[in-house]
Amino acid sequence: MLSQPSAKYAAFAAIALSDRQWPSRTITQAPLWLSTDLRDGNQALFEPMNGERKMKLFLELVRIGFKQIEVGFPAASQTDFDFVRRLIDEDLVPDDVTLMVMTQSREDLIERTVEAVKGAPRAIVHLYNATAPAWRRIVFGMSVPQVMDLIAHHVGFLKRLTDSRPETRWTLQYSPETFSATELEVSLQACHTAIQAWGAGPGREVIVNLPTTVENATPNVFADQIEWMHRHLVPREHIVLSVHPHNDRGTGVAAAEFAMMAGADRVEGCLFGNGERCGNVDIVTLALNMYTQGVHPGLDFSDINAVARVSEECTAIAVHPRHPYAGDLVFTAFSGSHQDAIKKGFAAQDPQGLWEVPYLPIDPADLGRTYDSVIRVNSQSGKGGIAFLLERERGVVMPRRMQVEFSAVVQRQTDASETEINGEDIWALFRRTYLRGAAAGDAIHYHGHRLDASGQGIELDLSVQGVRQRLSGQGNGPIAATVDALGLPMRVDSYEERATGSGADAQALAIVEAALEGVAGGSFGVGMSHNIVTASVQAVISVANRLIERQGGTRSQQAREVQA
């Protein structure tokens, strides 16, 4: 049992921002995106990526459309240093992509970092230090003035190094690493110290990156923090305000969305939320959330499966099957009520209209996903999902009462197997259930028929209980004539015919609902043939077999009545 938290944990204090504006705003354009998969994501892996895997993921990030990519921590890793040099020396960085490298606030590390990216046409150097009270007191033993001196000294050192290499356009990114747990006045002082030491101004912008290094409050508190900083940072017109949300409370995406409403220009994160502890903000989810609201994110996730496979191969971390947009099961409905609503939504959807398919917030086709797994059938499924699969995969459209009947058949099968069944399994079960007249155990086997010239008389070529014979009947059409020929006390209640598919290979589908005296309720039978009359005759024989089977103990008696 959890102990009472009041003595151990303290709620994060609300921000005094009485005139906050962000709650009334909406996201109308994409932010600048920074992928940190190759740095923050890589350092969080059980087995960090080697050079080849980093290169494969880098090329995928470029293909997706990232214009800023944090490629490593070159002062801390020879692998990272060599990878950055390879990108530059082999001219592998597209003209519209800028590399970012990260370093701690130490002169030797800063010097090594600049050495790693020398010769690049553009480079962002990401300098950071922790600013929160617990870090100042416990980790570094520094006062606020000492922290400011450290920032001014190391940003100044970086400026002198980069000014001596004018062949590269250098940008400073400064992060008060523990921003979300730092007093706002201290964070602002730290950022202004870095901005002034760098000399930000026209043609010399600076990126101020504000992370939720550890999520410690609800996302609305982070939004208040961002709006406060957005209002107080100067010179704001030369500052790119960036956020780097983590996911310790499971609200990284919400924090990023609120932060954009609060004034953030840029978002850092990883594909599928990889990163330390609970991960960085999930850029796939964040970007596609925007897409479902009519805002193009500027990133290409039109083949989300390919993106997921590259990420899995490079990071050795599987994408969760319920991951928003990319999970294998995210567009899958097992629930019967969900399946019924989705089936009706697809039927009603205007290809040129607003997307309005129930339970599907995005068209899977926009992400390169097929509809194959949208509806899958297990013991929780209902008639809607079963009908959807048969219609989509086989062109079989069942009447509603038949959907109810067949769903019970499928339910028994899935309950017995305790597994889901796919479209092929459902089709096989449908054939066994309804396409009767040739299977072992059927009382009546159909071999053929002949209509007379009037079309109201029929001669059936059947085997009844294994005995081959010809039976004749009359009626106002082939169905009535077939019922008459069988000589059973059977009543036809409904008949439907339709085509399965189109063109020369299309088959006619006939569905007959009938009742048999002495058997409670009705049953359905189905016939399929290139000839609609043949399909209709087969459907009558099918339903007769099913009704005789339901008679149970009198099965042989009913068959003998047909034979007689």
C-alpha cells in the first residue's frame, strides 16, 4: 500500500501569471523541429548506436524532413566525434540541414566540440549547465552569482573560439538544463547572461532552449513558465525560443503542445519518444496530432511503417503496438461496437470530404497504412467487424439478420480457440456454414439442375443420404420450384442477390432465408456461381441442409422425406 505522500513530496508551486494567454490559443503552424535521436536518444540506449546505425538513422531523419539534427556529444565519445567528422568530411549534410553538437560547460570539452564541427557551413553548439536549487546546492555547491559567472565565462570562451573560424556560421544554443525546476528569475538571468556573452543581435540569433529535464508538474505549469519567459526574454526578435520536454509524468506531448501555444518557436525530441528515463517528447505523435487538426507538420510520415522499422533497427527498441499512429494495433478494432461504427463510417465517407470515420482520428492511408488490420476479430468482436472483413476481402454483403446469425458462429469459434481469427479464417468458416450442398455430412448434395422452357419447372440432380436421384418441382420461379421439388415443409422468408466483384470474373451471390416446420426460427443459405439461377438453387439447398441439421434427431427422417 502506498504511504501518504504529503510529508515526502511537495506539489510544484503554480506560476503567478494571472493574465496568461496560451489557453485561448490554437496551434496554427509547425514549429522548427530538432531531432535529438542521435544524441539524447542514443545516450539512453542500452547499447548505443555504432557509426553505421547512426548513419542510417541520420539519413532517415533527413528524408523525413528534419532541418536541424543534434548529431552527438563529440567531446564525450570518440564514436560521436568520428561520426560528426565523417558527415562533414564526406559532404553528407544537405545544404538545408544544420548539425548541432552538445557540450558541457568546460573549456576542454568546448574546444573539442568546436574541433568536431570545424569546416561545416553551419553549426549549432549546444552549451548547457544545471540551474535548479537542488543541483546548485547538492551537485555543484554553487551560489546563483557563481552560476552566472560560469555561464558568462564559458559562453565567452565559445564565442572567441568560433569567431576565429568565420568559415562556419555559428549559432549558440543555451539550455538552463534544469529549467522546469528552477526559479523563473534565475532562469531568466541565466539566459540573459548567455545572450549577452554571445552578443545576440541582427544576423546573430541565439537559441534559448528550455527543457523539462525532469517533468515535475502538470503541463499547464510548464506552459505558464514558457509564456513568462516568452514575455521577458530580450532581445526577443533575435531569440529562437525552444523547448525540450521529457516524459516523466507521461505528459511530454501535452507539455510541448501547450508550450507552442505559450510562445515556443522550436521543439526538440525523438522519434517515438526515445530518451532518458521515460523518454523525450515523441515527435511522431506531436507532429501527427497537428496533422489531424489540419496543420501540416512539415515532416513526412506518409510511410510510417518504414520510419518505425528504421528506428527499431537502429535503436533496438520496438515501437509499442499501441503507439499512437505507428503501433501495429493502433488502427485495429476488436470490439464489436467499434467495428460496427467503423464499418458504417467507411461506407459513408466521402473520398473528397472531411474525414469522419468513427474511432479513427486519422486516415490510415495518409500514413501509408492499409486497411487490412483496421478490423480484426476475436471473442470481443461483433457482427460489424465480421461483415466488414467479408465485404472488403470477398465482396460478400450480408443482410443484417444474417450478420447477427453468423457473428454467433464466429463467436463460438473464437471462444473455443481463445485467439483472434483473420479474414481467411472467417471466409473458410463462412463457406463451411453457408455454402452447403457438397460437404461431407450434408443430407442433400447438389449435382446440377435443368429448367424447363417456361422457367417455372425444374429438375434437380441430387444425392439424398448418398442416393443419387432426380426430383422435379413447379413454382413461379426457380426458388419456388426448387422448394417444391425438395418436398419439405419449408417456407422462404427472404431472398437477395448481388454480385461479388465486377468484370468477367464476378460471381453471383444468392442469399435465402427460410424456415422449416418444427424448427424454431429461420436460417440462411448461400449459393455462389457465375449464373444467378444456379446460385439461387444452391442457396435453397444450402438452407435446407442447415435446417435439417438443426432438426438434430430427426435429420435422417427429414432426408428420407426428401428422398420419398
